[in-house]
Amino acid sequence: MLCVIAKLDEEANERLASLRNAVFPDSSALPPLYGHITLVTYLPEDHKAFVRDCGDILKAFPAFRVRYERIGHFSLGSVIFAQPSESPYLSAIHRRIAEKYGQDLDQWTRGEDWFPHTTLLSVPAADPDDARRAMQRLFVPFETRIGRVEFSLVGDTGFTVLEGADLK
């Protein structure tokens, strides 16, 4: 599975990691935060043409800003996330890739079910709503720059960034 991700800048990554660490002080038990927003998840194994086509699509887009507005959690799981407000550029990149490759994308990124967010952590042993509330109390909305999109291959033990494209 190959994810196309909008990479957060280092300042945003540090802000979100600090928020997570403030609520879960034993942060050594947490995996490092690689701040990003998943645009699409491509399922076929052969992804060379997909990466090339996405690179062509990305050439039309400038770097842009997104504003993180809130902390939430998925009601059917224990994932806590930071949610950006609606972003025309983020939505346009997603839409352009999904229009061309929708049938090859996973169910969450192929169309209207796409929900842009940055996963902060999964808290299976804790009450996710308590953790979300604690993070929300400390959270201060902020903007960040999206200047790079990466192609990340997900494996059994993590992910590997294969390529990236800097936005103009």
C-alpha cells in the first residue's frame, strides 16, 4: 500500500508532538510523530505509473497553508487526531488524484469518505475521549505550510518514503 501524504513543516510537527507528550508524559513508549495528512492510499503493488502521474498532477499546485482547528477522535476506534479546516488546495489535490485513480484507492480515500486529519496516537488501553479532551484543553489552533508531498510505502513494521515532490 502506497500513501500520498501532505507533509507538515517541522514547526507543526513539533507542536503536535509536544501536545501529545504533554498528555502522555511517557512519550518514550510512543512512536515518533511523522506529521502529515494522507491524501490517498493506493492499493495496487505496481505504483511506478501512479507516482509519475501524481507527480504531474502536483506540478500544478503551489505550496499552501492549512489551519489546524481542533482535536478529535474516531468514534469507532481509539485514534486521536488533529483536524485542519477546509483547504481548497488540499481538497483539489485529493480530488484530482481520486478522479483518476479512485478504483485503485482504499475505501477511506477514494471519494466523499476522505477525512483530512493528522493522526496523533492510538490509545487502545485508555479512554480516547478523556485523552482527546485533555489534548483539546491544551490545544491552540495554528497554521502550517504544506510545501511537500511524499509517497510513502507502508509495510509490516512501518513506512518508507520512496519519493517526494516539492510544491512551487
